[in-house]
Amino acid sequence: MTFFGTDGVRGPANRLLTPELAVALARAASAETISEGGRVIIGRDTRVSGSMLEAALASGFASAGADVCLAGIIPTPAISFLIKDERADLGAVISASHNPPEDNGIKFFDRRGMKLAPEEEAAIEAAIAANPAPAARIGEIDQLEAAATRYAAFLTGTIDVEHVDFSGMTIVVDCAYGATVKIAPHVLRHLGARVVALHDTHDGDRINQDCGSTCLEPLRLAVREHTADLGIAFDGDGDRVLLVGADGETIDGDRMIGIAALQMAETDALSPPLVVTTVMSNLGLKTRLAEDGIDVSTTPVGDRHVSQRITETDALIGGEPSGHIIFSEYSPTGDGILTAVRLLEIAHRKGIDLQTLAQEIPLYPQVHRNVPCSLPREIAEDPAVTKAVGAAETALGERGRIVVRPSGTQPLVRILVEAADADECTHVADSIEAAIRKAKP
């Protein structure tokens, strides 16, 4: 049976993702990735089901002979940092990222702080089927001391605080009732900013609900209300971020990548002159980077693919339009707080606000559609759908592009249409969505 999607195991808590499955995943992950007596760090977001799954996952690891360190509620990228800082053998995060509160997920990180490769996940699935026996040794389960404090210190240490001061700035921060609640406002205040925090309590019943990076309107309203310089929105587990300028305009992942890459190239700090993006990234980004001699390497959707390509090519930056940005000098995985801090440092050093810098990255019009369906992969491969996509691609020609794919994390088929003409984008997206809705599940 297949459990892993594009970003770990994810689904409705206590239905698809049960305590029994969490125990089985932990035992299998122990058998396939670490030796008896190894150390595992577990973190989670604020979802109500998180403590239940944490207990099950920790029990599974301990029964397999691994010692467990509980980091508590903490952003996903913090686990990547703590694995290396603690020299642990494995990390696990209990989170469904940007999904609604009733969902949850489990994803694993290796000793380098990188998400497990698909073949490693396949081996864990095979081990679950083999039902490995409990180990002779029972591992210990303890709290990891000062996990959040150490991660916050790492974040502030990524910039030269003696020469970068955000005082005089008002920044609105939307924490999405999630894992960044305690850390993100603290880091920005430590760097001198006046912070207005939104949705800044640990509320697992409301995580990602009408807030955070999946719903920017509350942030826009607050930026205007407080005459703020910038708005920052995280998702539930803090591995992605989107920005809102003082004018209310969104600064998405493509523009954040572009701002950072151009600045790094300008200071001879982008070697090799390469950026890694996914098939969802805007053609405007690639065109603008090419003007400064920066190449773009494209991967399938998913920050794990971006991270792997970065490792293969020694690239220093990559990411997705959704705001998963990887600065490989500091972290092998997407980190929302790190990304926000790095972008603010660039703006400070250049003396130009981020919304102005974002305008240097012209983006082509895009239309995104998420079409609900119970069997997204089967629908995306339905002959009627592929025929409609093929006809649209022929009609669009070289004026644009189309990406239709099943979501790896939700029961959706995702549509992206990009073209120089916005009306043509909408027309093409309408035709493909209609074909998807007519297809039989």
C-alpha cells in the first residue's frame, strides 16, 4: 500500500493518519534508516491531533530501540536545523503544512536535514508490510531543551546584526495559528522591527483557516490599517512564506527568488550563476534572470525536488511560487522565517523597499484552478482531459504554457495556464476545468 505523497504521509487525522499508522511508520523508518540506539527528533505544529500522533510516533521509535527527543511545537525547518545541531540520525515532523485543521501529516528528514528520497520512502512502505518486530532495547523519550531558542538564535545569526537594523520598520506578521507563533515575531523584534502579530496563538482548531499564506486578505487589511512597511504570512508549519508590500501587492516566491538571486549576482555571491525552480514558476522570472546571465534549472513540483537539484548542482538558491524558498548556504529545506529575514536584509542593504525590488521581476499573467475530485491522478490521465489539454496547448502555441497535475497532498487536480494575454489564460483554463469536471472519477 502507498502511504507517501509528494510531501510525506498526509490525510485526515484519526481516519487515514491513525496512531496505529504512526507507530508502524516509526518502526519501519527505524528499521530502514537508523540503527538500534539511534536518536530521533520529533517536532509538530499546533493541530489538535498533533499530540496524539506525537505520542504514537515516539512510542514507535522507542519500541524500535531509538532514543526520542521531543522538540514540541516548532516550525518544520527547525527540525532540519536541530538534526544537524544535535547530530541526530533522523527527524520527524507532524504537520499537514497548509492543509486544513482536520488533516495532519508525517514527514521524515535524514541526518543531513533533507527530506527522505522517494526510494527511501518506498523502503519504509515495504518495511511496514513486513511488520518489523520490536527491538530488544527500548529507547528513551525526553524533551529537547531550548529547541525554539536555539532555532531563533540560528535565524538571527544568518545576518550581520551589527550592520543590519530593522528599527523604524512596522511589519505585520500572520502566523496562521501555527508553528511560527512564538518564534517569528520574536526574531523580527530582536532585529529592531515594530511587529504587529496576527493569528498569533497556538490554536490547532483554526490553523490555516482564513489566514496565513493561503489567505492573504487579513494581512493586506492589517498592512493598510497600521501603515506598515511590509506584511509577512506563514503557513501552518512555517516552511513557506508570502509577502505583502505596503501597497497591498503580493510578493510571491518567484519574485522573492528573483530579488535574492539578482542581489547575490550583483555582489558576486551567486556561484554557480544558477537558480532552481519548478514547472510552476513564472516564465517572467526566467526571462529576467537570463538578462543577468543567470541560468534556471527546472524540477517537478515539490520543495524536495528543488532541494535535491540544488544538491546536485551546488546551486545556492531555489524554490517555488508558493513561497518554499531554499537558501542552501543556511538550510537544505524551505524556511519561511529565514526567507523573510534574508529578503529584509537585502532591502535594508540596498536602501530600497521590497515592493519596489519586486517590480524588477515582470511576471506573465497566470490563471490557477484547483478542481476537487476523489481520484485526482485518474482524472488527470483521463483521455478526455488529456485531449482537452492537448488541444489547448496546440491553440496556445508558443504564446504560453499549460500544466495540469494531480495534487500530491489534497484531492484536487491543479491547473496552471500562463500566457502573455490574461483573457486567453482564462479562456484556456475554463476549457480544461470543464473537461475535468465532466470526466468520470
